[in-house]
Amino acid sequence: MVDMSIVVPVCLTIFLLSQVCIAQVSFDGSPLYSSRGFRGGSASQQQCRFEHLAALEVTHQEKSEAGSIEYYNTEARDEFRCARVSARRLVIESRGLVLPVYANAHKLLYIVQGRGVFGMALPGCPETFQSVRSAFEMATGDAESSTRKLRDEHQKIHQFRQGDVIAVPPGVAHWLYNNGDSPVVAFSVIDFGNNANQLDPKPREFFLAGKPWGWQQVQYSYQSEQQSKHQNIFAGFNPDLLAEALSVSRQTAMRLQELNDQRGAIIRVEQGLQLALDPSFQAEQEQEEQPQEYLSSQQQQPTWSQRSGACVQNNGLDEIMCAFKVSKNINSAQSTDIFNPRGGRITRANSQNFPVLNIIQMSATRTVLQNNALLTPHWTVNAHTVMYVTAGQGRIQVVDHRGRTVFDGELRQQQILLIPQNFAVAVKARHEGFSWVSFKTSHNAIDSQIAGKGSILRALPVDVLAKAYMLSREESRTLKYNRADETLVFAPRPEIQLYAESEK
């Protein structure tokens, strides 16, 4: 006979463990869930101070043969160090190629201007695309055997254009090429505070080719002599070992190391690149507006998105990433999420409409305010926000948990500002209008607005508002419903002379 005194505790233990697993899966799928967290002891957490925020400009420019990388000294600012995000701008001249590079954390790029092509070397994905025939092959008109020899097989190559958000997973090598006639400007944010980064709280970029100057090292060590020591990753290997591993000559292996290459991280390709582009750019633009099939949050998180626990089973990289669309345009008027004809518009790229962001654990929002329009006071529930100004000028106010103003000033083109999670922020455009892109450290960032449709004021009963703010019921009703027909973006009220306009 089975001893029930043993069976019952064992069954109870199995039941409790199963409930823990279910709770973990449910929590991971919640839109409020974030795989971020402060790693390190309590001492490092105590150093996070957000009393004074600052707008940052480019502090260092690393020039290359066909462009430059511009860095913001985010390490010098407490709010950026604690939020663990880093920002930079790329300027790519015509025929400029950004050499293959990968990072230790998630990255989002926003194409401010220009067009071109880019590619990613996704581990485990097949090389199912072939480049066009070379000029030599077309000139000789040789037989099909020559075509098989000279045709290059590779992973898919994508087009990019102004307004595109490009999602780059950690550890994935990627490159960009400007095949247009005007410079390409791209702004990128690296989120090294996500659990995908298991190294240390620093952004690290690993170049597979070229010889970048190494500003990212200088930025943290402040030792200028380290500039000359920054090479691509092949430079650290013994050339004989490298030659054996790649089955090439020692001379070729030493060329890969490029110890004397002075072209930098962005090189010029005078004759252009011969690449297979499939589907065509027009077809990709048409697909942009079509809804993508939505996968559950558990399906959309392969093994690199976060360290998996005993109860969570994630799909493999080759099953998910190879089929994902890795760019989305947020400039298109057809994809606008919030539109006010007298105020402006907001366009979001999150995991609901751009599923790869469920892996990247970041999102982006483009906001365009017309002259004197207002973005209602709000806070982001589950993410830090990095604002990058693309045009115009605006007045920003940020308030912390003590009700103190931690930032009150103007932002202009190319400046950035970090707004910590849950800090309340309001934005008012100047006469020329104001537009920016917000990069958020959650794949499905949630904003809680203070006024307007769907706001906290609309959610509270009139009597609660009256008692909380010592107002009459009529005043409370006016407070609650005055902006009832507007969401987030508010048109200017000409009859109200706001104090901000008097400080021009």
C-alpha cells in the first residue's frame, strides 16, 4: 500500500512548482514586464541620482575615409550611466560602407536621412540569396558553370530609407552601405542595461574589419594612449592560427588583421557593391503597411533575449529570427497611431506592430508637433526614454518623484535627453514646430498621460478629484473633461497665453 504521508507532500510540491512556472511565463508575457534590472551591489544603486538632467550634444567625432561616427559623452552623465544606454550618430558619405560590427547589447538605429542597404549575419540562418553576376562574368558570357563559380551566396540584404527603424540583436554582425547620392545620417542607441548583456555595464562594439580609433575605450578609461591599440577582432589572433582556421595563406590572414589600415570604420567603395536585392524596395514599402502575423511573447523570445529559467522554454534562433522583418518605417503618414490635425502626430514601433522588438526589448516612437502644440504631461510606466531631436525646437519640463523640476529648458536638433522611468514630462513646440524620436528600453513601452482622453484624470471619479485638489464639483468636472476629445497631442489654445511663450 502506498504511504499517503509521502505521496501528498510530493504532489503538493509538484503542484507548487508548476504554479511557479506558470506565473513566470505569465509575468514574462505581461506588457509591464521588463527584463532589465540594476546589476551589482547596493552601492552602485545608491550612485543613481537624477536630480539634474542635461541635454547632450556630440562631444567627439571619429572620422573615417567615407564618413564619421559621432559620440555623445553619456558616460559623464549620471542619468545615462544608471539607465545604461549609450548613443551615437553615423554620417555615411555616398559610396560609404560601414564595416561589419557587433555589440554586446541590443541596438536600435533610426535613419534620419538618406537611403541605402544593410545586412546582418544571423547565426544559424541559411545563405539563401545570391548576388547578381559580376561584370567579368557578363563580359565573357561564359556558360552556366562559370555562373555557379562566380555567383555569391549570402544572407538577405535589406533596403533602408529615411524614417526606418532598424533592430539589431546583440552579438549579430551588421553592415550598412550608402548607395545614394547624398549622405546617410543614422542615430543609434545601445541598451546595455538589458539582461542580454552579461559582460559589464559598458557598451562594447566589436569590429570585424577596419581599424576604428577606439573612442569607446577612451570614453571610459580617459587614457588617450589606448587609441592606437584599438583594432578589429582578427588582430588579436596569431596569424598562423588564423590562416589554419580559415585555410588561407599567412599573407591573407595578416591582411584580415589590417594593422596598418588607416581608412577607419567607414570605407569608400568607389565602384559600388554588386548585391542581390530581393524583394525590391517597392515591394518592401508595400509590405510595410501590411500587418504582420502576431506571435505570442513566449514564441517571440529566442534564447538570447534573456537568460532562460528552468521552467521557460524558448525557441531556437534559426526558428524565429530568420523570418523576422528587421526594419520598420515610422515616417509614413499611413502608419500614424495618434493624429491631431491641429496638434501633430505620433507613430510607434513596438512589439505589437514590429514583432522583432520582442527580442530586442526596445521600442521607438516618432513625435511631430506643429507650431506651439503640446504633448500632454505623462510618464512612461516601464521604460527609460532617450529623446533625439530631428527638427525644430521645443520646451521640455521633467519632474521627479519629489515634485521637483529636474529639467526645464530648450532642446534643438541633434541634442539628446534621457528621461528616467516614471518621471513626468511635458513638451511644448516652438513656432517652427518640433519633432523627435524616442528610444525606449521596453519592447512595449506604456505611457500614462495626465490629461486628455484615456488619461489618469479621466479615470478618476469627479468627487475624488474635488477632494484631492480642494475643488468644487463643477471645477472638477471641467478639469476632467476639458481635453476629452484629444489624446496625448494637444492643439494650442490661442486664448491661453502660456508662460513658455513669454520666454522666447
